[in-house]
Amino acid sequence: MADKLQFDLVSPERLLLSEEVDMVTLPGSEGDFGVLLGHAPVLSTLKSGVVEVKGVEELFSRLFVRGGFAEVNGDKVTVLAEEATA
């Protein structure tokens, strides 16, 4: 769908989640920030915290990450997490 944001969550072992979503809230090292479709490009480190995903099934709506990086483009968010659990 053109009105969705592509979200990929990757751990060192494997791809954990790859879905089209409405919004992602990330625990940035300088504060939490939300990402919608059309967001300006950002590269940020992540602190330990909860990634909230809106627009996916309940099982994947809140994930805990222990550090990592996030790359945001206008239509895609990629999170490279040191560790992630549902």
C-alpha cells in the first residue's frame, strides 16, 4: 500500500519483523520520536526502550530493544537492534 510505512527490525541473528505499518515510535538516544510516512531522513542511535508499532497485529505492537541504530527515510524505517524481544 502506498499509504503505509515499511518497517524492518533486524537483530544480529536475523530479520525479526518486516511489515507495512502506520506509525513507529522509537527510543532515540536524545529522546523518543515518532515516524510517519513522509518523515525527513534521520539516522539515530537508540537507547534501551520500547519500540511501539501501530498498524500491525497485537503481538508485534510493542517490542523492547536494547540499544542499536535507526535509519529513517521518507517511506521506510530500519532498526538495527543489539537485542530485541516482544
